[in-house]
Amino acid sequence: MKSIRNRILIWVFLLFLIIWAGISYATFYQSSHEVEELFDSELAQVAGVLTQISTALELKHAGIEPRLQKDVYGHRYEKKIAFQIFENNKLILYSANAPTTIMSKENGFSDQMINNKLWRVFRLQTKEHEQEIITAERYDVRDEIVLKITTDSLYPLTLMIPILLLIIWIGIDRGLSPIRRLTRQIWHRSPDNLEPISVNFDIPSEINPLFTALNNLLDKLKDAFERERRFTSDAAHELQTPLASIKTQAQVALRSQNKNEQHHALEKTIEGINRATHMVQQLLALARLEPLATLGQKSELDLYALTQTLMAELDIESHKKILSSASMVRNLLISKATNPQ
Amino acid sequence: MRILLVEDDPILGDGIKSGLLQDQYNVDWLTNGGQASQALETDSYDLLLLDLNLPVKSGLDILKDIRKNNNTLPVLILTARDATEDRVKGLDMGADDYLSKPFDLDELLARVRALLRRSKGRTTPTLQHGRLELNPVEHTLTLSGKTVDLPPSEFNLLLLMLEDRGRVFSRGQLEENLYGWNKNVDSNAIEVHVHHLRKKLGNELIRTIRGVGYVIDK
């Protein structure tokens, strides 16, 4: 069975997923771009600082191993930054994670493939000391940080999704409660109660047409049942007299000791049975004319012609007595007028 | 006993009339309300059997007219309407009893007897007069315990006069009561019946009042 609630939930969930994906992508793209710039500027800054330091120290060590110790690093991201300082094309100082060959031959920023790893490299050249300062950073480290930043910023949004869905679920549940109450009310009705449904709460506009249609249907059903009941009652009423006549004549025959009288009473009994049979056939014909299938459809109708046809069909001319019940003729005409076939 | 039956259904009317005739009632049968009203004005009856759905004039209207004229005629209504309210309405308008169709002929006849009995101020089913005991239900008559056979017309004459002891009946009244208007009756039929009754039951039972009619003294 299709559930409105589930359908709404699925759609809302899909919508959230799309929005979430969009936001995630935008956040990731934005953050990575910002972080790249931040890191780039850091590379440049570090290069600048190194230039100052190397100038001040006037490093001119030749032949010694100018590598820096690993344990001087303080920050967990910092160790990934590698640097090289060349003087007159000679490597005079470099970090432990840097290679001994020059990482970039072009000034400024560039991407370099070194030992199967992609690096972001910045090269700075001083004129007076003929020094080359190179700072570099591995892309995978950068990406890791970018990813970390993005996921951190997406955490709250991701956590919000189940909470939002829960709130929506409750909201829909609340919204659907009139339907449940209406259902309960209809469920507890007795089958013979065809009165319109009345509720002591506001019917939401979405289900109001359904509610109205239901009450309309009940109304029509009530009319139909009423007509049916009246017809049955009229039919029973019309049959009372023929039955009484049959019974009386039969009892007269039973009580009589006179052959002629008995014969007369029996003939009258049979006459009465024939008449009752005919009447039952007429009633059945009437019942077939009583329409239930075409409830509520109205169209113009030539009552006079219809009455004539009916009278011919039902042989009323020769059995005026049988259809003398005004209510039956009235019912018949009314039912024909309101429900033409 | 003269009964007016008003029933517009030909087969039912015929059946009820036959049933009443079997019990030796004198029955006039009419099929429309207008005729019934007229008959009630001109003739006297002991009981009215009335259908409610009648052409020309409805049973209830006839009933209303009867009671308006302070007529105490017992009325038994026969109708196909069997809703309680209809019954209540009929009885409230002055009917004495009510039978819904289809009914049992025996029940109808029993109710007719009960109504006639009550209208004559009697509660027991038999009539006693001196050594005579007359049973209208079984149509039997005993004189000092011995059964006396009477033809229906004599029995009815005796029953009529016993029901109204002390009342003087004219010959015309007796004829009308016994035969209604449908039959050709010998002009001296009543005298013949009285003669036969006196022979069988004794001369002192029915007294002749010259120039007026006959009476059974209380």
C-alpha cells in the first residue's frame, strides 16, 4: 500500500541528499581553494623567512652535511614542508624530507613530480647573494588537510539530516491525524447509519473534497435505501388484500358442506392466486424500473410520454386497481424523473 | 343478525360474505364508501365490517360520520395497513376492533360474535331464557337440556328477539334484519316462522302485540 507519509519522506530525503551533496561539493571546492592559497602564501612566507635567516647567518658551509634535524619540528603539519637553500648553485641547507637535487628550476610557484609524488614548489632567488630558496609541500598532505577541513565543516549539516527527517516525520504524522480520526469515526459507525458524517474537528482542505464526496454518497445511499424500503413496504401493502382474499376463499371452501359453494370458493381462490401472481409480476417489473445504478444523474424527461409507455408496459389500463396506490405511482414517476435510464 | 360488509376487493368481499353466510348471518356487501354511507342512513345493522381503503369515501370518514350521529353500531375494521399508528387511529376514531389483512376467517367470525355479544350487553357466549339455552357459536338450542333442531331462519329470528328481550319488533324490522334487501321474501314469512317457533317451544314464548309486532318478554 502506498503511504503518503513515506512518499513525502522519500522525496524530502532525496531533496536533502541533493542539497547536502551540493553544499558538500561547494564547501569542498571553496575550502580547498582557500586552503591552497593559504598554503601557497605559507610557502612564500617560509621562503621569505628563510631568505632573511640565511642572509643573516651568511651560511657558507661547504662540504658539510647541511641537513636539519628532524626533532626540531613543532607542528604536525609543519614537517611536511620541505626546503632547500642553494648558494651559487650549491646546496647549503635543506630539510630532512627534501631531496638533494634542486626541486624546481623556475621561479615562483610550480607543480613538480619528485620521487613519484606531486609537490607544490616555490622558488625564490636573491640577487646579491645569489641564493636560491626553495620551499615545497606535498599535495597529498595538503589534500588531507583540505579534506579534514571540509568534513569538519560538513559535520553539523550531516548530523542535521536525521533530526530534520524526524521532525518532518512527526509533522506529517500530525498533519495526517484528521484522516486517522475520520477513519476511526467511519470505522465505528453502525452499517445502518446513513446520516452524514459530522466531525468535531477542522477538516483539512486537502481531504475536505473527499469528506464532502463521502457525505454526498451517504446521502444518495440514504435516498436509495429509503426508496427501496418504501417500495418494499408499498409492495407488501399491495399484496395484503390479494393474500387475504385467497386465504378467506380457501377457508370458506374448507368450511363449506355445500358442493356448489365449495366449487365457487375454490374458483375464487384460483382467481385470487392468478391476480396475486400478476401483481407480483408487476411489482417485479416496477422493481426493475427502480434504478439504483444511475443515482443522481438528471436529464430532461417527457413525463407524459413516459407515463403512457409505463402504463402500456405495466398493463395499467386493465388493472387500474392494482396500481391504484397513489404512492406507488408517485414513487415510480419520481424515480423515473430523477433517474432516467 | 344483519351485517354490513364494505370491501372493495371483489374476491375478498365475496369470501367474507360467504363465510358470514355459512354462519347464518344476513350480509349486505357494498364495494364503495358512498353506497355504504347511504345504506347506514336508511337501514339498521347489527355490525359493520369496514375496509379503510375505499373508493368514493374512505373507511375512516364513514366511521367518523357514524360516531358523529351517536350511532353505537359495532364496527370492525379490516385493513391492509398494519402500522401500529393506523390501528391506534382507527380505534381512537371509534372502531371497536381491528383486523389486519391477511386474517384468518375463523378469527374474523369469532371477533364478529364477540362484538355482537358485547353490543347486546352480554358477556357469556350463550343466551338463557327460562328453560331455553341458545348457543350462537354452535347454532344449537336446547329446551330443558334437550336439543331442538331449528332451520337457520327460525334460529336467527329467535336469536334476534332473545338478544333484545322486551323490545317489540315490527314485521318489517324482522324481515329486514333476517333477509336484508337482496331477497324476495314471502309477505307472511315472519308469521310462518313465529308459528313454527311457538309450535316447537311453546305458545307463551313469543307474544303478539296487535297492530305492532312481536316481543319476547324479559
